[in-house]
Amino acid sequence: MSEDPKHVMADTLTEVLEGMAFIFAESPEEEELATNETEFIHATIEFRGPVSGMLGLAVPSSLCTELTAGVLGEDPGEMTSPANLCDTLGELLNVTCGNFTTALCGDQPVFDQSIPRVAKIDQSAWNKLRDHPETVGFLVDGAPLLAYLTIHKQRG
Amino acid sequence: MAYNVLVVDDSRVIRAVIKKTLGLAEVPINELYEAQNGKEALSILREKHVDLVFSDIHMPEMSGVEMIEQMAADGVLKDIPVIVVSSEGSQTRMGELMEIGARAYVRKPFTPELIRDVVKNTMEKANE
């Protein structure tokens, strides 16, 4: 493992968003991570293997509608089920986690991934995540997306 | 020949994506069944005629691994090919899954071309 895990996570997430949702993520200016939205979706997943830790993603609900439409190849106006929105973010995180652990440690080690946990959060929780030093911000279709990585343990 | 396909994944979005991708890949489908976990899948497999299964690994109630193991131990279900669809990229894990009875492995994210090729190869081998 020679690369900075945070960079690997950011690159992997960008590739997954392109490959699954056909949406491109850019690096934002700091002020672009501020939003007037009041409802957000937050997903976390844990992984255990040669490196163990947790990945998290948070987006405004409106962006989750765009992501779901992108993944399903449908019109955002036709996206109605809130359950699908949570499902999409959890699955994007799940795929990011699987691809991240391989990018970080190669294709031999086996990692155990948890099932993603997804919940709605309010603006104060969003602000706390946004201001955390480990959080990486992206701009996706003009909306902010937050990602973070916590490494608990590294074997060897 | 059109296939009866069972898609097993706890994510309804991924089930929809696989369904859509099979269409884009022009895989001929007769019936498409869906299950949220291995337990539901086994129940469908015992009731319906299924030619091919797409399955995730990590699911609540019963994982894809346990489902494949139970299928391999069942005289009727052991010949139904299972294609594992997962985000994991470990060759070791893929080898373990093939050993217990999976026929192929597709890594997410996937393309219609990949799905088309994997289905073609898997069904050709199953019909040998």
C-alpha cells in the first residue's frame, strides 16, 4: 500500500459515479459545499481485511434523485420512491468500497464488507461532516457530495 | 432460446439495473424473477423453472455464498448456473466462489457487453 488511501478513495468514487450513474464529480471551491437544502442522505459501510475501516458518503436528497436516475437510466422527474434513493446511495458506497479495497491492496486479499447503513440526516449533521478534516468534498451536477474514510487498523 | 432468469440482490436498484442491462445486452428473457436474499431465491428456485441465476454475495437473512452452497448440495438445483455479481475484486474470493459452485463472476460496475459475454459463455458451458 503506497498511495494515500484518501486519494485512492476519491479516485475510486469518481470512477464509480461515472461508471454506474454516468455523472462526473469535480473538486469544488469550499463555498460550493454550502447548501440551502434541509434534507440529506448519509451512508456508511465497514470493511475488514489487511486494512480495516469505514467509508461514508453524504448527499442532499435532491442529488440522490439525480444519482438514482443516472443509475437506472431514467428521467429524474420520474424518480418517486424515497426507498430507492437510500438504496442507490448505499449501493454506490458498496461498489466504491469493493473497488477501493482492491485499488488499495491489490486483487489477492479478501475483505469482508458490511451491508451499507443508510439514514436521513439534517443540516446540522451535514455541516458537521462537511467541516470534518477527513472529509473530501465533490461537486456533482452542481450539488455537493461529501466522502470520508476512517482507517481503524492495518495488519502487518 | 429465451431464459428464465432469477436476480438475487437486496438492493432493488441493482435488481432493476441488472434487468435493464440484460435488455440492453439483448439477452433473450422469458421470465425474470427477483429475490431479496438467498432464502427467498431458494424458495423461488424450488417452485419455478429457472435457467440462470444472478446473485450478490452480501445480503441479509441468507448470503449468496450460503445460497450457492445449498444449491450445490441439492440434486435438482445444483445444475442451475449462478453468476455472482459483486463489487469485490479479490481473485482469492472469486476462486472460493467458483469452488463452491458459482459458474462466473461479474464485478460492479458492469457493462451490457460484459453481461452479454458472461451469459453466452455460461449458458454454452451449462448446455455442454
